[in-house]
Amino acid sequence: MSINIWIVVAGDPAVGNLIDTARSLGGQVCAAVVGSRVVADTVAAGGVDKVVWFGEPGKAPVEAFATAAADVIEATPGVVLGASRASDRVLLGAVAARLQAPVLTAPSSVSAEGDTLVVTRSIFSGIAEETVTVSGPVAVVLDGGPIPVANPAGGSALMEEVSAVTLGMTVVETHSSDFEQVDLGAAPRVVGIGRGLKAPGDLAMIEALAKASRSEVACSRPLAEGLDWLHKDRYIGVSGQHIAPEVYFAIGISGQLQHMVGVRGATTIVAINSDPNALVFTEADYCLVGDLYSIVPALTDALR
Amino acid sequence: MKIVVAYKWAPNPQDASVGVDGAVDWSRAKPGISEYDPVAIELARRLAEATGGEVIALTAGPKSVDASMARKAALSRGFDRAVIVADDALEGAGTTELAAVLAAAVRHIGDVDVVITGDSSVDVGAKMVPTVLAGQLGWPAVAEVTAVSGSDPAAGLLRVERAITGGTQVLEITGPAVLAASTDAAVPRVPGMRDILAAGKKPVETLEVPALDVPASGTTVTVTATARPDLKARKGQLIDTADPAAAAAELVAALRADGAI
Ligand SMILES: Cc1cc2nc3c(=O)[nH]c(=O)nc-3n(C[C@H](O)[C@H](O)[C@H](O)COP(=O)(O)OP(=O)(O)OC[C@H]3O[C@@H](n4cnc5c(N)ncnc54)[C@H](O)[C@@H]3O)c2cc1C
């Protein structure tokens, strides 16, 4: 591709997938990096040709640099890639607006044919796929991927520091809570629990099943957002994690599209639900109609 | 304060059917106020109650977004008035185009202090309209917002709390700004009979796209193929649960036979 390829980085260097995708298009790859110098250095060593860095952010949140990022990219517009995280979306949105560039989400493949970009992507929560060809500036939202590994041969991209006029935003408080990080994507078996669970204390029963089946515990979105029984990292679906374990146990989960799209790659799906008409049964290999409170302990015993 | 809530009148893809060629048929999917938008409306009402001011409903889409049922569904949720951009040219409009139209409508409303949106729309679900909207206006944007208050409303200062990985953060923002609510930022009030009756009397301004100053995009996007995703065939094997222990044993045996555990 002879047109410019940009990636936007919003304080989080976990952009390995953006760099790989940008590289695969075969042009010059520039990164507009908001965040600390450490982040800029990580990206610079991770396989891009050039980094534009906006300086230490101080008390300004990443989002305060949205206009500055748009200013820089507007000078040499092209294909702009950003991660699907909240702050990354803000930067990418500002760039897309400035370029009046369409935004494409959920791509399964991004490639270049001459100067046109060809994107195949999932649409409407995964009920269909479309392939589009794009000519002109465009913004693409992808999974950020891991932190890029530094080029073993050493060497780093050219870094240009630009001074930025920031938007009027200041971080006045940050509270962090401890949570156990989990890589659901790597788990061979996952026990997913939904609103069929009546009380947070009952999670012990689910954890016992997870232990007996050597699984990780995951959930539907309402359990992580709203009920707050599990960390947001653990919910599965269109806006959460996409996983493809050997076995997924969907327990007390109705099986709506927005959840199931995240587990469609599972080799085997087991569904436990008291409602014989629950949608989850239409996408399950083994269907157990009944009360999870009697089936889960029995299953845990059988696995021990 | 002048608070705008940008909401969407949209169907759930769960209720759509998809042909083998990937063509999406929405005819049996009934549109509604998009699932998470009532959360944004609730945040806006709380802010208006605390600071004084009005809450204005804003939406853009094809003519159907201005149907009387659609208007009522929105206005019964506690808005003071509505601005509706209803134009069939917006059928299937992309994120950037919709955001550009919404931005033009926000400029048309004038003197807006804050625009609040839901987390994502039920149909497209890109989570990008609020951020592109902010970009069009040159305003700050924050997503995953869990609370908002006017720390000094007269000076246009907003105190915004948002969820970050493993915690929360409080920001002070010089407005105007665009805020996308997290799905659990507030529990929306359910409209009662009185709200539904009052909805019919609220002022509504309906606009078409040519009445607004909307920038054009120089990019062309051409759909060259559509497809229905290849779903794995599932066994759908029913296991009798009359005796939970026997059901568990049967499941474990089946999973072992499959080499799954
Ligand atoms: C834009 C958008 C994005 C979304 N993204 C996601 C996402 O990424 N992930 C996600 O999960 N959701 C997502 N959702 C929400 C999704 O549409 C569903 O609302 C949600 O997945 C439902 O969660 P659930 O199945 O736990 O709850 P419910 O739908 O309430 O289902 C609970 C189930 O438990 C069963 N049950 C009750 N008691 C028992 C019992 N004792 N024993 C056995 N079964 C029992 C019930 O029969 C029912 O089927 C999204 C929605 C929108 C609009």
C-alpha cells in the first residue's frame, strides 16, 4: 500500500495486533502515541517505522489528546487502526471525525489490494459478515493484541516529540481495586454463569465445579456489569471476551446472541437451564433442562 | 444546564433473520429504544435534577424514528423535549455519517453543556458514535462513565467518574463534553401511565438532513460480499435430569467419550 498507515495508541502498549495488521498492509507504519515515554519506547521498538509522541501526559487523561492526535494524522491521512478499548476508541473517534472517515469494527481480515483496503467483518453482533472495499481514509477498530515484543536485532523507530494542546480534562482521583487477572482465551475449559445464579454467595458452588473440571470461571455481562459479582474481564460476548475452549458450560444463561457470539468457537457446549425453551439449547451439544442448584453439585461430584 | 441524550431507535439483531447469502431481514425485528440508552437518560435526569436545566432527546435515522410510537417511547422517559432528525437518506448510515448528523443537530440546538449516550447500540454495537460525535464537535469524550455531576456548572465544569481496568477514576472536565455511560451507571426509572400520557404533549422538532450543516466524506465504501457465518453444527443431545446424579454421570461419560475432558 502506498498510502499512509497509522496506529493510534492510548496509553496502553498492548497494540501488537495493530502493528502486525498495519505491517501486513505493506506500507510505512506510523504510530501516534499518547501516554508515557515508556509506552512510546515500547511501541517504537515493536516494529513501526515512526512514532509521533505527545510528551508526558501528567494529570491529563489520554482522552485529552484526542484533538492533538487528529491534528497530526490529518496532515497525512490514510488507514488508521485503533484498539477496541475505551480510551483508544476516543482517540480513534476524534481522528475518524476529522478525516470524515468511515469506521469499521469487528474485522476478521484486513488486507490491501493496491491502494484499496479490503475488510471482512462481522456485523450486527455477528449475525452476518460483509466484505467491503474502501478507498480513502478509514478507521478500523481491532483487538489490540499483546504488548509487541521488541525487535531482537535491537533498533527502534524514529521518534518525533510534538507538543500538544490538550482538551480541558484532568484526572483528580484514581482508585484501583485488586482483582485476579485471568486469561480466559487460554483456558481449555470455561464455566460460564448467568443470571440464573440467585446470590453472589452461590459462586462458591460454581467455583467448586470449575475446580473439579479444571476450568476458569466466566459469566454473562449482567453478572459483571450491574451485579458486579465477577470482574468485567470475565464476561463473554460481543462486547466482552471471545473464547474458543474445548468445553464451555453455559449455566443459568439464556443464550442471547450477544453472549453466544463470544463462545461460538467452543468445541463442545454444555447448557444447563431450567427453561426448556431457553435459546442456549439451540446452540448446545448437551442440553440439561433443570435447576442448576441441583445439577451443578451433582456434576461437581461426578467429576471429582 | 442543557443536557442532550443521543439515543437510537433500533431493532435487536437477535430477532432478525439472515439468508444463506448473508442478507439481513429485519422485517420481524421490532425496533425500540436501544437497550442501554435508558441508562444514559437516567444519568441525564439526575444531572438535570441536581443542577437545574433541561434534558433534550436527540436521535437521527430513517423516517421510522419519528413514528408516533417511537416518539412516545422516548418522551415518556422524562425528556423535556425532542429533536429528531428523520430522513430516509439515513437508512443504514454508517457510524461517521450518523455522528456527523448528530453533531450538526447538537450545533443546531445550541449552547449544549453535555451530550450523554448509552454504551452501545443494540443493532450496530460499534461503541463509536459517541467518540466520533465528540470528534466532530471538537469536544472531550469519555466512555464507560459511571457517574456525572456538575462540579461547578456555572463555569461549565463537570465531575465525571469512569470505570477503568481494575478500578475507577474521577475526571474534571471543562465542558461541553460527550459522555458514554457504562451499562451499569444507573438503574433507569420505568415510565408510568402519567409519563406516557404526558409524552404526547412534549415539544418535538423534526428535521431533515439538508436542514443541517453536515460535512461529506471523501471515502467510498463498497460492499462486495455478504455471508452468513458458518456456525458449528451442535449435537443438541438432551440429557434427562430427573435424577441429577445420573444426569451428571451421563454428561461426564459423554464428555470423556468425546475426549473433551
Ligand atoms: C449492545 C449489547 C451488547 C451486549 N453485549 C453482551 C456481552 O458481550 N455479553 C453478554 O453476556 N451479554 C451482552 N449483552 C446482553 C445480552 O443481550 C443478554 O441480556 C445477557 O447476555 C443475558 O444474560 P443472562 O443470560 O445471564 O441473563 P437472562 O437472560 O436473565 O437469563 C438467565 C437464565 O437463567 C435461567 N435460570 C434461572 N434460574 C435458573 C435455575 N435455578 N437453574 C437453571 N437456570 C436458571 C433462566 O431460565 C434464564 O434463561 C449485550 C446487550 C446489548 C444490547
